[in-house]
Amino acid sequence: MEDKKFWKSSRQIYRTLIVICAVLVIISILAIYFVNGEESNVQDTNIEYSALPDNDDPNRIVDGIHVRTGLVEAEGLMAVVNNCTNCHSAELVIQNRMNKERWISTIRWMQKTQNLWDLGDNEEIIVDYLVTNYPPVEKGRREALTDIDWYQLKD
Amino acid sequence: MQRRTFVKKATLSSMAGLIGAEVVFGNLMPKGYRPLALQDPDPFKMFDKDPEMVVLNSKPWNMEARAHLLDDKVTPNKFMFIRNNGIIPEKIDVQNWTLTIDGESVNKAKTYSLGELKSKFKHHTYQLTLECGGNGRSEFDPPAKGNQWTIGAVSCANWTGIRLRDILEDVGIKNDAVYVGYHGADIHLSRDPNKEPISRGAPMQKALQDETLLAFKMNGKDIPLAHGYPLRLVAGGWPASVSGKWINRISIRNIEHDGEKMGGSSYRIPCKPVAPGEKVKDEDMCVIESMPVKSLITYPRSGATFSKSKSLNIRGHAWAGELEVSKMEYSIDFGSTWSPCTLEKPANRLAWQHFSAQIRFPEVGYYEVWARATDSQGKAQPMLLPGWNPKGYLNNACHRIAVKVT
């Protein structure tokens, strides 16, 4: 008797659930339909929204440059990306030109004051990458003006 | 299509979900702006800067002007360089912002609310030159470590606030006070809460000057977030790193302040001149105080071409740290001869001075216009790079522009 009553009420709950789920599915389909409809009406009127690039690979290389960081593709690239771009941007690496000794002392300074970890075997790989791809350029005591953007002066 | 819809519908928090971190400047993000991880960073919108400004570093944010952008007599925010050592504070609660004055040399530490600071003390406005100690670093050889500033890490805005001296008098400081050291709310790049990105300061003599302010306004408005909102120490004429941002504590020290970036090679130069590239021991380095004499041609932009029948009007600014500029000259023959410029007096002490000149050229051809300022003690800008130092500070070599007469 008790069992039968329980079974009956369970079936009622089960039926109710099916109805609720069905209603939710219909509402969801309608919602997607209307939202997309609205989207297609306003589409391309706001140029601030553009599609994200199709290629989502965070380590994409284009023309020899690691797109995400701007670093040159060469041996040791990922060691530099993984160890040197967590706290600061790669721009800081790229704009600095040092020899091996000064890079190592910079790494020691970062380890002492900036919470940089022990780089282990990667240290040599990183320093080699930096001195090979971003070597110091001799500038002398004053460089010539270059890249002058000539224009007609209006008065 | 689906992705576009998704991004469009995304709220700040769902963007945070996408990126996997909180959107730091969420409250500053212009409508329709997609944050860093979702598109190329647009710091120009984020910081309300002119798109011609140059980003040197996106973490931490460092951005400089170009000479022709600095043509205004009073630098507006859009052309003001940004130099950050750490991460900009992520939550600023102005209602509960306080400033504590403590240290070995205060009688008793005291804390003020922002409201108290504004209501209790008299307000002063000064136009103050702030130049990054490393402005011009990119020219040093051998190259010096750090952001490779060219010429644009200088500004001269109007700052409004209260005199640091007035607060220190209110707190009461001991006779053995030698230095003030600031502490700000910015975050260390490693996000280690026990580390400060920068904590510098100035000797008492500088701290007690009329023009040394705890500022809450820049050019008449709340200080922009990137420049220290809601409270900034402003000490014109000294390396801009003395002018600490997001200030919440000032320690009155009985020693030279020993906070972050006060030691080692930071903002310090060899006490005695060294050869280029020479190693210098920490104990042989001295803290930079006043910035050297310097000038910038802000009009015309380099590259001007014009007819020989016309004369060229140039103008710009000159400044000399703690001193005044007493003479301004230009040369069109690489320093063989110098001609005087008209030089205005500063709006107040420690403000840059404006200069102008009208130049006639003898022949058609390529010229460089070089500008040279001389300070009130007779020191002039060098045409070559000044003394090399390990971190490449204090490059005050003459600025020049290229012109072509046709």
C-alpha cells in the first residue's frame, strides 16, 4: 500500500519534471532565436566590435616573430616567454641590449629583489637567446638623426 | 559570429572569467573596449592619452611623449609621460583613503583622512617640471638597463595640493629628521604583498620647500589614476620618482631613506666620474638630487621642409632642476656659432620656461637646429652625451631637429 502510493507520487513528480524541462528547452530555443535576430539587425553598425582572430594559438609565429610577445623566433624563445614575461612585458626585454655578463647580473638582481625564481638549466638558454638575438649596438657619443619624417611646413 | 555575439554580450565579470583574472581597470574601460587578453591593449583609451604617445612597456605601464607633443605651455594629461615601477592600484577607496605620517623622527605618528587634508590645510597651485631621471637613457653607450626613454619623459603641469611642510608642522617632527620616504598603494610586479615597487623620497631641505606638495589635483581636475590618484607627492625639479604616486604613508627618517629603489644603482650615479661601461660599487654611488639643465624644441616637428624665402619660427621649453635657466641659444651650424633665443621667466620656481626664435637660413639644404640652455650657475647643456653612468640617468645633451630649406 505504502509502496504503491510512493510509486504513484514519484511518477507524478517525474511527469512534472519532463514538462518543466520541455518548457525550458523551448524558451531557450526562442531566446537564442530572438537574440541572434536582434544581433543580425544591429550587426556591423558598431565597428568597435570585431571578430576575434580565428587562430587562437597563444604561441603563433608570424614572419619570425612570436605574435603574443613580439620576441624573435629562435632557439630558447619559449624559455624566455615562460620565464621572463610573467612579471613584466616582453617590451622591456626587447628594448634592452646587454652582453652575457650584464644579463646575468640583471637576472641576479631580479632574483634578489623581484622574486624571480632559480632558472636552473634555462638560465644559459635564456642568456644565449638574449645576447644572440638582442645584442648591444654601438652608438658612439651621439648618433645621427635617422628616420626623419619629412613634411612641408605650412605657415 | 557566435563568438562575436558572445564577446558583445560579455560583461566585465564574464570577461574576467575568459581571461582567468580580474579586469584591473574595469571601471576605467570605455564602453566597447575589449581588455588586453581579448585584443591588442589600447592604453591610449585606457589612460586618455594621445595616440601619438609611445608605449615603452605595457607591464608595468611606461609611455613617453614625442618632442612636438610637448608644445603646450602647461602639459595636458594626454601628452604626459607615464612611468610606473609596479602595477597601478586596483581598488582605490577614496572615502576611506588615509595618509599616515610616521617614522623615527616624528613626535607621534598621525593619520589624516583625505577630507581632513583638504579642509585643514591651505591649498597651493604650482606649475612643476617633472622629468624621469632616465629620460634620454636610450642614447647611452654602452646601453644602460631599463626603459629606453628617448626625450619625452618630461612634463610641466599645474599641481594643486597642500604643502608637505604644513602637515609636517602639524604632526611635529624631531630635530634629527634628515629624510622623508614615501609609501604608495601600487602593487609589486610579482604581486608579493610584502614588497613595494618603489619607495623613495627627499632630504628634509627639499621636503620643506614651498613648492613641495601633497597634490590632489592636476591641471584643476582630480589627478588621473596613472599619475597618482588620489594623492601624489610632487617635488618639481628632481627626478620624477621622488614624486611618489598613490601616497598613503610618509615616513620621517633619521637616516637617508632606505626604501625600494633608493639603493644599488637605482636613481643613483657614480659619486666620482667613471669611464663608459666601468663597474661601480654600490657604496660609490650617490643619490640623484636636482635634475640638470635641459631644453626641448617643441615646434616645429623634426622634418620640416620650407622655402628659403621664409624664416623659421622655433619654440620650446627649458628647465634646470632646482635652478632657473638664464640663457637660451640655438645653432644651425652644428655648434660653430650660437644665436640667442627669447627666453621667458618661469610661471613660478621649478616651472619650465618658454623660448622662441626666428631663424633665417643662408642657403638651401639640410640643416639641424640645435638648442642649448644655460642655467643660473653657468652650466650649459653638452652637445655630446654627458658622463656615462650604469643606469643611464641625466642625459641632458642638446635636443635637435632636422629641417630642409628648399
